[in-house]
Amino acid sequence: MIGPLQILESLCKYFLCCGETLTLLCNLTRIEGMAEELAKNTHCIRLIKNQFYDICRKIDSKACELGGLMMHLLVNLSRITGFTRFMVTEHHGYFMHPVLLNLLTNRDIFGTPSTAAWPFLKNLAMTDAGRDALMDHIGVFLGPILYPIAGPEKISEEDTKQLPPEVQYLPEDKTRVKEKKIRDCILHTLFSLCRFRDGREKLREFNVYQVLKHYHLWEEDPELTEKLESLVNILIRREESEILFDDLMEGLKIST
């Protein structure tokens, strides 16, 4: 007798790149713990890995209507540490650069794949493999990460030159992203990049504080304002004298 798992595995093997199968997988993996269970108990994740390059090409194609569903599926699967590591390894660098980068630099932020890229980025930055991958290409990714929360405010020439190129000399009609979810994902990503000293120093090197300072004057949501102020408080502190831990998570541990 063929059971539900066997049917699901057959769908992943033969019909992964169709709307019905992707919708089913998106709904299943959205359930808390279900993505991890699929990874442990079925061949679905392995089958998805086998077709990963084709998925990347479809996400990167503006002509493919399935790109949004595929990106949502990757958001859900990014909770699986092993799968995240698989996506960002050198062998699959095509996903990080250019697929993910293209989604983040797409100014049409209302497009489904582009919108889904932000929670993926948040999940990615929270994993060791994902954070390392972003740090390896921080000069490429930091500008697109900051762009949605950057505004048209005038910044001194000296400070401007230190910023990533994407947020230098923005036009007077530049607006910030309205979707709270995207702004929240950006703050979470920056927090994750600040976990270790090398990340904090890179954000200071690129003068991220200047973008956050003006964004703070614009942000009206109390929850995001609190997160933003905590982030700024980290960046303005001196290493060694004011930040005693390389890993900020170490500082949060309470001895028993």
C-alpha cells in the first residue's frame, strides 16, 4: 500500500516544479517542526537538493510564475541547518550570487520572490553557515540590505564615501520601504551580523550608523524603534573596553 509519504516523495521526484506540488510543500513546511521532520524521515529534502540548480534558475527568471512559490519554500527550508549550509556552499554559490543578490536589489519590492527574499535573508543570517557566507561577501550584500531603510537625507561627503555605493548620494525622492515585515527582517539580519566582532567592525567600517541614525528619525513603529536603538547601541560602543565579548551571545549567558 502506498502511503502519504511515498506520494509526497513521488511528487518531489517527478512534479516538484509545478504549482500544486510547491503549494503543498509550502503549506507543509510552514507548520512548526514539519520541515525538520521531512528532513529526517523522508527523501524529500534530498530530492529537492537534487533539483536545486533548476529551482535557482526559475527563481532568477522573471518569466517564471513559480519563482514566488519556490522562494517561499526555501524560506521554510532555511530553518533546517543542514539545508542552509547546502545552499550557501561554494558549490552552490550561484544561489547566493547572483540569485539572492538579484532578489535583494530588485527595486520592485512588491514582487513575491523579492518580498520572500527578506525573511529568507533573516533566517540565513541566524545560522553559522549563512552568516559566514554573508560576511564573505559583505561588501556586495550590505548595500542592498541597507537600501530599503535608507532615505534621501544629506550626509557629509566624508561620511558618504564610507557608505556602500548603493546608499550613497540617494535622490531627494528616495523613500523607505513601507512594509514593516521587510524592515524587521533587515534589523534582524544586521543584529545577526553584529553577533561577532568581525561583523561589528565591518558594519562600522561601512559607516552603517549613518544610515541607521537617519532611519531612526523616520521609524514610528515602537517595536522596530526599540530594536533599532539596541542595534545602534552596539555599533557605537568600543570593542574591548565597552564590549567584553567577541560573541555577544556569550555576554547574555547567565552563570548558574
